[in-house]
Amino acid sequence: MESAAQTKGERTRERILDIAYESIVEKGFAATSIEELVEAAGITKSGFFYHFRDKNDMARQLFDRFLSEDEKIIETLEQRARELSDDPLQSLLIFLNLYAQMMDDMETLHPGCMVASVTYQERLFDSEMKRMNVDYLLRTRQRFADWLKEIVELHPPKMEADLDALADHLTIIVEGAIIYAKALRDPAMMGRQTRLFRSHVKLLFGA
């Protein structure tokens, strides 16, 4: 009985986080109230506070879940790409193609990005949320910078290249494309921009 109750409680917690995510990326953290989350989840207010200390605690747990899922997707795509080619340049190009295909389905995957939401609304979040955001961006930079360093050893770039800046470029493109795609009602933009970055990498390293 206890195990079943915990399983039900976990499902409730995940449902609250799902509802909060959609609300925050659509209209912002400040405009998302505990009352509306409680009503949408079909629970009592005390039920909300059973799972979360307060709204900020919910936001931290939501952001942690989002970042974990995002990094798991990247890790899965990288692993698949590296299995298909031992050459780091070819594997990165494969990865970018897989990533672009995923971007094509972004609208059905989720309505927006928590990283962009936290960055734009950072004054509304506590210091822990800001630290999580910065740490995530730095980890992402390091992941792609390390990959690019592998490439440079075998394929010297055709012109001078700042590898950290190039590593950041992909995240900048994706985050910017999410905003543009929503503003212009053009979901294909995310995949299109990712493929442009792929072409840039291909030209830079002479693939």
C-alpha cells in the first residue's frame, strides 16, 4: 500500500511540474500562480505544499528535471553519432543532422525552453536557479569545445577559429531560433538554423 501511495504521489508531482512548465514558458514565472497549478492538477493547496516547499522550490525541481532531460537527449544523440563514425568531424556532422531532425519536431516536443525563460526572467528566480542555469551553459560549452578540439587535431580549420565561441554558437542558434520560431510562427526555423550551423562547420574544417 505504501509503495502504491508513493507511486501515485510521484505521478501527481510530475503532473504539477508538467503544468508549471507549460505555463512558465508560455506566460512567465510571475504570471504562473500556485492557485492555477492546483486547479489544473485537480489537487488541494495543501497537496501542492506536500510536494514543494514553495513556488521557488517547485521552479528549482522543474528546472533540474528540464536540464537533466535536455542533457540526456544530447548525450544520446552524441553517442549515436560517435557509433556511426570514428572521425570526430564526421560524427559531429552526423550529430548536427540528428539534432536538426529533432528540432524539426520541437513544436511537438515542448512549447519552449526553460533556459531562455530563466535567463530572461532571472530577477524573479533565486540564486540557486541562476547558478544552475550558468553551470548548464558552461557544461554545454565544454562538451562541444572538447569535441571541436578533437576535430582540430585531425582537421585544421581553414581560418582562425575560437573554439569556445564556436561551441557557444550552437546553443545561441538554438535558443535564438526558439524565440524567432515562436514570434514568426515558423517551427521549421529551428531545424533550418541548425543545418546552417552544420554547413558552417563543414566549410570551416573542409569536410
